[in-house]
Amino acid sequence: MAEKGETAGKRRAKVVTRKYDAYVVAAHVNGRLFGVGFGDGNVRLVDSENIDADPTTVEAHNGAVLSLAPDINPGFFLSGGDDGKVMRVGPPAVSEVIAEEKGRWIDHVTTHADSGTRVYSVGKDATILNKKGVRKLKHPTGVGGLAINPKGKRLAVSHYNGVSLWWLGAEGNATVLEWKGSHLDLAWSPDGDYVISIMQENSLHGWRLSDNEHMRMTGYGAKVRSMAFTRRGHFLATGGADAIICWPFTGGGPMGRAPLEFGYAGGAPVTAVASNPRHDVLAAGFEDGTVLIGQPGPATPALIVMGNPSAQNCAVTAMVWNTDGDRLLAGCEDGTLHVADFRL
Amino acid sequence: MSDTPAPAALPQIPVTVLTGYLGAGKTTLLNRVLTENHGKKYAVIVNEFGEIGIDNDLVVGADEEVFEMNNGCICCTVRGDLIRIIGGLIKRKDKFDAILVETTGLADPAPVAQTFFTDDDVKKRTRLDSIVTVVDAKHVGLRLEDADEAEEQIAFADVILLNKTDLVSKEELAKIEARIRTINPFAKVHHTVRSNIDLDQILDRGSFDLNRIIGLDPDFLEGGHDHHHHHGHHEKEGANPLHDEEIRSLSVMLDKPVDPAKFSDWISGLLLAEGQNILRSKGILNMAKSDQRYVFQAVHMVSEGSFTGPWPTKDKRKSRLVFIGRKLNEAALRDGFAACAA
């Protein structure tokens, strides 16, 4: 049987595939290490310089990993679990409790290395840990997502009916960006002028901070699940359709403009996107386990790099490039973990 | 075409929603589910951590956060915290067999139920099994007078535990049960003391499974006898405008085959216009030019329906729809349904 979307291009990468018995929740990179958080409570560390070497398994949580971020020191990761612990995880198999909220779930974590900031959320509260100490921020409803702006000055926290913007370095109340509905994952544009939220409905909402302009990005057939700005912020790439949707952020933003679509791979929806840090290249993972890479644009064919058409329940749930942008890690709902090396 | 078998559907974890007014006996029942040796592992989503005296890492606290979906449906409220919690639970490696969701005594069950028909991920990995309502036989009379929630919890139920029956006389009990039946003729009612019931009677019932609805109430099409007695009763009551805000049920029947397109237009228009007042509806339909029974069910405006299998040859084919709600316009419903005849 033909592999789905094979016509889109041939494999041109070395791919190492491993299979674990747990859901891949999140994946990040820090220095030369990939960190992957699993539903069995482990964080597995994959050496991007030696993808054949067995990953290091760090037992981080008694339960499931719910959230992961690169930690503030190179080579380390910060994970949140349903055991109420925020753990610092690193090689060779270090795990250290950073914070604990007994009986609660650590729903989200995020960090900013240069400013030495860690943030985690439990229910309606987000807690900032930085040089100034510990500060708890209250929100009207449960926190749907956290994101620190590229300069490390502001924290965006999503909840029902909007996003609260807090200054990390100063006390004071949040500025609330209002929009009705439930807001989940957040992203800042690389220039820090746009805040975008994935909504519970099949849509995105964005705010341009310089003039408080709203942006509605709708028309998706499925939950958006994943989004990433391209490295210079020209496009916001998202899942939620059977191809990668790229909203233009040049020339005043996406208002009133149609998004670019590319990278169709047979009809399954895109469940994860990752933006290459060195090139204008995007990776997309699909609900059927296919992973492809390509440049935003209608003319360039996308390249299928991984996939397992006979596997079941293998939706791609997490994806990340290494810092040089020549290796890609993708993890799936069924515990499949691929690492591709494009240095050929 | 490939030779590989079609991907197996993901296992859907059954979810039982447990409602009931304060002090009715929910916590007692919850503790039984958590401690009894029934061979199944339950993840339990509770509102008051303290009430459950059990240290179990599958007990999760919830915040009962209701919000409105921007999907053009004015009554489509869902529980955001449930979406978040279920999203977390399905990532766990040490899996569980079923989920039990406890709601607070003052909760409207609709947002909980609608969550299971609205969110893609929740729909993919879980299925709403039943809404179980625990009712305090001694105090329900008063509750029904002063709290809309008590009435709604009965209206939404698939299974009702009429609890604390030892605290009332036989006559009082009969009166209460009749009152419950006026509100909800679908539900299976069990009389209990200290929430003592065989857990098989409340768990894994398949009340929302279109393929099992008929099996749960084989007499559905024979509405009018047995526990459907009350119909005569509220026809009288319908004349009293003071009772307009009260929840009641009514059914409409059709002997002629139903035209699928006409029915689809009528029911979607009806639920769009009246979905806030119609809490639940259910039906078995004899669609024209089909040998299959069509089963329909809805929670407010969120509806689903499908053909579920052939009609038994001995049965007379006919159609019946039951509505539970407020301000039901019996004549309009009857005429509307009659106009769906092929």
C-alpha cells in the first residue's frame, strides 16, 4: 500500500523511531538535548548529537507529565505533573522538586532563560518564581495557557473571556485583553506586538498590543491544537485543518487576509506544528502519524519525513526542532517517538 | 485499497454523571464506588475534596467552571474544567475503566452533559454513559418547591435513586414517585436506603448509546401504560398557567411513516427555537422507506440520531417522541410532528 502523501516528496533524512508505552505529552529542546514528557510520569532526554544513543529516562512524576518547558539552565527541563510537583529534570538522571501543590495538578509551566523566570499554573492561579521570589497571580477562572514575551518582561495568562497580561518585574494588576470564550494555548509574536490564543472553538484570537486591534482567525474544521510563529514572525502556522494554515503577519497582520495553506497529506488534520529556528521551514504532524516539512508557499512541495500508516491512535502530539534546525523530534499519542537527522 | 484492517476505534471511557441536591446521599454513593470490590477502577472528579474520605490519586478536584460555546447555540454551555481534567486523565499510563463526575447540589446537569457532545477530544476518548440523580425522599417535596436545580436534576436523569425511603411512609413515597414521573418518564427509579444499590444498576448503562436506548426501555413505543400513567395527569395540569414554569414531560406519537427530511428540518428548527426550554428529548422513529429503527436523543439543542437496526417483525411500526421541558406547547409539538408524515 502506498504511504499516504508519498507523492509529496521522498524521504531525505535519517530517522530513528522508538516506541514507548505512554502518551507523548510535550517536547522541548534545551542546548543539545531534547526533553520529552510522557503520560507515565517520565521525562526522556534525547541527545540530538547522537540520535542512535538510548534516551535517558528520568522518573519525574508519580502520575502523568502534564506540562514541560526548557528550564532556565542549558540542558535542563521543567516539568509539571498530576502529582502536584514542578520538577527540574536534567542529565544524567537528575530530578529535583522546584515547587509542590499537594493534591492539585500542575496544568502548565513556562520559562524565560535570560531573565531566570519560571512560571507554573494550578487551577486559577499562576505562580511566578524568579530572582524577586515567589508571586502568586489570581485569575477569575482556570488557566488555559501561559506564555512569556520574547524580552522576558511580560507574562500572558489565558482564561475564560480573555488573557491577562502581567509585568514580571513589577507588582500591580493585570491588563486584561477581553474576548468572550475559553482561551487555551498562547503565543507571542517574535517582535512581542501580538498575543495569540487558541480557543476552545475551532478558531484563534489575537490582539495587537500597539493599538489594541483584535484579530479573529476562523474557518477551521477541527480544534487548532498547535501553533508556531515562523522564526522572523512572517507567518503564524497552525493545525486544525488538513494542511498547514499560515496566517500572514507582515504588512499589518492577518486582518481581512486569507491564510496560506500548504502541506496536504491525504486528509488527516494537522495536530502539531513546529517552526524551524534557522530557516523558513515548518514541520507539521498529522492525526494519522504523518510528519512533513516544507516552506510556506504554494509552489514548494512538502517533504514527508516520517509516518506509520498502519499504526493506530498515532496522532502527533508534540514536535520540536533542535537549535541548529537540522534535527526534528516528533512524539505521538501512542508513545511513538521519531527523531530525524537532516544532515545528509 | 490496502490489506491492512481499518484502524480500531479508540476505546471510549464511559462517564457517569452523579447529581443530586445537597444531602441527598451522593457522597455515600461515591464512597461506595471508590471502596467496594467491583473489579473496576474509577477516576472520580469531585467538587468538594474534603467530603471524600479516601486518599486515592484517581480522585481529582474540579471547579465547576461553566462557559458558553461561541457556536451559534445560545444554550450550549459546557464545563471547561472537565475538558481540561479529561484531557489530563487520558494521558495517564495507569488507565482506569470508567470516570465518575460528581456535580455540586446546585448544579444544572446540562453543561456537564453537553461537554461530552461538544469537545472533539472529550468525544473521541470518552462517552457519556448515564446521568444518575440521587433524590432525598424525605425532603424532595420541599426542594421541588424552592429550587429549580432539584427539578432539573430529576429532569435530566437516566437513573434516579429515590433515597432515604425509610424516612417516609408508603403513601408519601408513592406521591413523590408520581411527582418524579411527571417530570421524567424515562428514568429508571430505584428505591434505596443509604444509597444502597447494586452498582451494576447505575454504572455502564449506555443511556446515551443510541443502540442501547431501546433495550433500556422496551416499552418506549407503548407509551401510555405502566409508568407512563402520568400523561393523563398533566393534560389536566396544562390548563393551569401557574404551572407553566414547572418541568413536565409529554409525548407525541405518529402511526404513519416519517419523512426523514421533514423530520430533520422540523426537529432542528424546534430545538433551535425552543432548545432552552426543552431539556431532554428522545425518540424512536419509523422512517419511510427504511427497514431500520431510527433512534434520536438530545440534550437541549445538542442532538444526535441514527438508524440502529431492523424493526422486529412482530412489532407494529410507529413513531414516538418524548420531550422533557418547560413551557412545552403540546398542540404545536403534536401538529409539528404530524406534519413530518411522509
